[in-house]
Amino acid sequence: MIHSSAIIHPSAQLGQNVSIGAFCLVGENVIIGDDCVLESHVVIKRDTSIGNNNHFFQFCSIGEDCQDKKYAGETTTLEIGDNNVFRESCTVHRGTTQDQRITKIGSNNLLMVNTHLAHDCMVGDNNIFANNATVAGHVHIGDFVILGGMTAVHQFCHLGSHCFTGGGAVILRDVPPYVMVNGLKHVPQTINAEGLKRRGFSSDSIMQIKRAYKALYRQNNTIAEAITAIQALAQTTPELDILVDFLSQPNRGIIR
């Protein structure tokens, strides 16, 4: 169903069973997959590709030009996967030519009220961004990440899979996989054990991840020494491979 007040650009492509509410705007070269729902007053700007079964609540602004003074109107894109929920007033911006020209969101993510995802971000699957979480440009986020309410992530940071930030956290450096960050002190506290239990991680795997955390944060190791120790643990716990890979990347440096 398309409401009579909605404005759909002639070049837009709509899948089957798409519902578009009152006063929505769908821009040039937008692709919307099957079974998507746009509640009232949703804006989907140009060069945005959306998969199937996504739900956009009122006042979302998706695929807008980025907030970067270097942006000069170049053609850039936003790509969204399947089964995502964007609650009220979410904002997501397209990429820039300073990166790969694309902002990308995977599948099965929940972006709560008033969350912001800036240009050139790469977001995986099954993540939850709580109310007012703000992610700056060029940030990479893995899978099963939870950002607590009012979390602010600095540009170019990487957040590994299964990490967790408490409410009000200010993330200025990379957060390794599995690590839980306290919202007030902005320092690592422990691993996200409860989240891992909910996702079916075995008790033995969680124990090994705790040992890897201690090697990284509790034993006065350098990063290189911690990587060596975690590689040894990964021989019997393949879940630690993503932690080794993450720590081996030359990024902003991890939280310590």
C-alpha cells in the first residue's frame, strides 16, 4: 500500500508488498525490497539500496548526504540488508569518496530511537544500537555488538563482534571482540559473558575467552605478547580467531 501523499521518484524500484505511509519521500535510484514498511514521514534519499523485510518508523532520514565539508555532491551509496528495524528519527548517511563511497548495514539489526550512523560506516549483523547512540564516520562494527544508550563512537574506530558498551560510553579507540566497556569510565571491565551465553557459546569457550581477556588486560603484556598468548588459546578455541585478527590490524589502538 502506498499512501496518496507519498512522493516516489520515477526511478525508484519497489519490491512486492511494500507499504509506504503518509508524507514519505522515496528518492532517485532508490531500491526497496519485498515486504518493507515505511511508516509516516520517512525519507529515503537517493542511491540507497534496501533489502527485504525492513521496517522504518516515522521521521527516519535514510541515505542523506553526509555531514562532511569535503563532500561535494559526488555519487555515493548506502546499502542495507534484510530484517532490520529503524525506530523513530534514525539518521543514516551515504558514503564519501574519501573512503569506499559506501555506507553498509547488514541484516537483523535494531537501531533504536534517534540513533545516528555517519558516512562510510560498515555495520555487520545482529547488532543493537540503543536510544541516542551516535556513530561517527568510517567506523567498522562487527556482529552481535550492543551499544548502550547515548554511546558515542569516534570516527575510524573498530568495534569487534560480541562487544558491549554501557550507557553513555565515549569510544575513542578500538574495542576488541567480546569486551564489555563501562559506560562511565570508558575502560574495559570484563568480557560480555551474559551475551555470549545467550548466543550459545559453551562454558569452555567462555572460560577461554576470559583467559584471553586476562592476557590482554590483566597480565601487563604488550599487545604483541597478548597476541602470542591468545594464539595459543585459539588452538583449541576457534572463537578466539576473530580476537587475534582484530588485534593484528593496524587501527586506532585498542582501549586499555
